[in-house]
Amino acid sequence: MNPLLATLSGKLTERWINLLVLPGALFLGVLATGVTLGHGHWHDLGRLRSALDGLAGRPALDRTGTAAVVVALVLLLSSALSLAAQSLGSGIERYWLREARFPPSRALARRRADRYRRADRRRTEAIRDPATTERDIVRLTLLRDRVGLVPPSRPTWYGDRLQAAAERVYGAYGVDLAAVWPRLWLVLAEPAQRRIESARASVAAAARLAAWTFGYLVVALWWWPALAIAVGCAVVSRVRARDAVEALAQLVEAAVDVHGHDLAVRTGVEAAEPERAPGPLDHASGDRMSEVFRKGD
């Protein structure tokens, strides 16, 4: 038991340091640098060294107790800032995946839908033209799919990509993903669950990084180089978010593709037939399973 507790404690400590302490401590370091240097001395390393030497030379910091209190305060403040970034990141994630409920969101959704229709029309016209090469058709298909795999209905690409996963499995199998997914999750093997959880965690991590953008924008009010850090956070978070959402959507679709029939058998929607070769879920069973799991809603 003791080795198990030691292992768990080590993992918890590692997660605490990576998720809370390090991002917050980095932000505190940039904030302290910005407040010390300001816009007028933004690259004055000598000024920064003098400030650090003056801080280290204070007699109070020579006492072990005082130094321990300072370290504890820094750790607590770093953790508090990181928790604030996590909370803001959750809001950003919901903003990315929001529905088109309000006029600005509906306007963005219409704009995305118009872009999709134009791209799809160009692709259709190219297919009808005998002079069009296969390479051109592939290129136009990629341009259309970059907007969305299905006609957009959300104001952001992120929301549309996950919505596309739901629409695609419904079209292929008659599966209402919102009703079926919690049950499907219970029959997935642990490796599949871990991969989906990892993709989901990557989406959350990208949103947290986007949240730090706002913190560094505040620091830029005192020290303009922090603006470059903010821009870097924004760009990297966008790239990571797109990759993570794409991976998550593909894994969700793959889970239905591979395990949809298993769920139908285990829930009694389909009878177990040992002589039947493994295969995907048929549309009638998907419709029935969705109806059962919705419980009349």
C-alpha cells in the first residue's frame, strides 16, 4: 500500500506543478519583470538585475522562516492565478462550442454557411465540367471541408466540427449521439477511453492557453513585450484547439463505427448472433437504440 500511495502522491504533485504552479509562476515572473522595467526600460537587463539584487539583499529574506513564507505565498498565488485561468478557459471553451442563439452568433453562422455553399457550388460545377482534373476536384473538396464537413450551423469551426460528427453518425446509423454516447462510453475498452479523454483534455488545455492571452495583455499595459507573448499564446492555442477538436471528433465517430453494434447487442436492441460476422451498426438498430435511450423525449 505504501508504494501505491507514494506513486499516487508523486503523480498528484507532478500534475499540480505542471497545471497550476508552472503557468502561474511564469506569469508572475513576466508581471514582475514588466512592472520593474516598464515601457521606457523594456530591455534594460541591468535595471532588472539591480532590482533582483536589492530584493535578495534584504535582511528579512536571510531568515529561513521568512523565505519559506515567501515561497509558500508565491506557490499559492501561482496556483490561484492558474485556477483563474482554468475557469476562464472553461468559459472560452463554451464560447468556442456555442450554438447560434443570439444575433451576433447567428450572423456568424450564416456567414459560415454562405462560405460553405459557395465552396460546395464551385466543387459541384467542377465535377460537372469534363475538363476538370481529379486533382482539382480534390483541392476544391479540401477547400470546402476546411469550412465544414456538413453545412455549418454554428458560429465557429470548433462547434461545427463536433456537430458534424453527430450529424454524420446519425446519417450513417440513425444514432442520436447525445442520447447514445453515455451508454456507448460504458462499453468502450479502456485504451479507447484513454484516447478520447486525452483528446478532450487537449481541447481544455488549448482553452486554458487562450485564457492566458488575456493575462499577458494586461501585463502589456506596463511592458509592451508581453504583447508578443499574448499573441503567441493566441496563435498556438488556436492551432492546438483545431487539432484537438478534429482528433476528438474523429475518435467519437470511430467509437460509434467500431462499437455501435456491440452496444446494440448488449442493450438488447439487437439479438446476439454468434454466426454473424462483425460489422457496423445497421440504420434500423441505430434508430431503435436512439428511441429507447431518449426514453420518449
